[in-house]
Amino acid sequence: MNGYYKDAHRYDDIINLPHHQSVERAHMSLHDRAAQFAPFSALAGHEEAIEEAARLTDDRIMLDESAIESINEKLYEISQHLSEKWKVSVIYFKPDAQKCGGAYLTDIGTVKKIDETQKTIIMDSGMKIAMEQIMGIEIVR
């Protein structure tokens, strides 16, 4: 044998000694030892942040006075006929909780209550819609 492997017996003095166990530290469990070699994500949360940045939102459209007046007239008409349980289609803007903008949603159902103190309409489904977020309302007949 030449080079590095020339002495086949160079570890004979320690090869049969017992494995050293530390008296100061507890023996690591197999579960903890395996966890050292488990895969991990160096950029935890990075993919979620990219998905959030890519998620699109709409800008809120500011209604003019005539559109607001039209909505108020329809709300008044609906309030006068709550017992008749008219079916309505409400288009409203829901602000996004995490970034600027939001989404335009449509809820179709009957208006259960119009709360003028809270300035909300409450649908039969329990959905509460702020009057200032309403972009359009139509009575479905």
C-alpha cells in the first residue's frame, strides 16, 4: 500500500475502545437527531408573500350624487316593503384587509333589516353590508 493507505494497522490501538458518552449532556433522542437532517425552507413565508403580492384588487369607484340618490331611493322603497320580502341584488365594494383596494361582490337575497343607526343593510343570509359600500341595488322581480 502506498500513500494514505500504507499503514493498515494505524488505528489498532483505539478501534476496540467503547464509544465515548458525555457525562455532562443528555443523550440525544433519535427523533431530535433526525430533525437535524430534515429539509427546511430557508425562506419561510416567501412563497406566501409572492402569492399575496400577485393577488389583484380593484380600486373603489366613487359614486356621483345622482348614483347615491338613486341607491337611497331604492333603499327607501325596500324599507317600505320589508314585510313583502322582495328579492334584491346588491353590488357592493368589500375593502381588502391586507392591501389597498378590494373586490366588488354581489349578494342576491331578501333584505331582513335596514339599520339606519349603523348605516347597514342586513340580508336574510346574515350578511351585513355598509350602506357606503353599496355601488348598486336592484329589485329582482
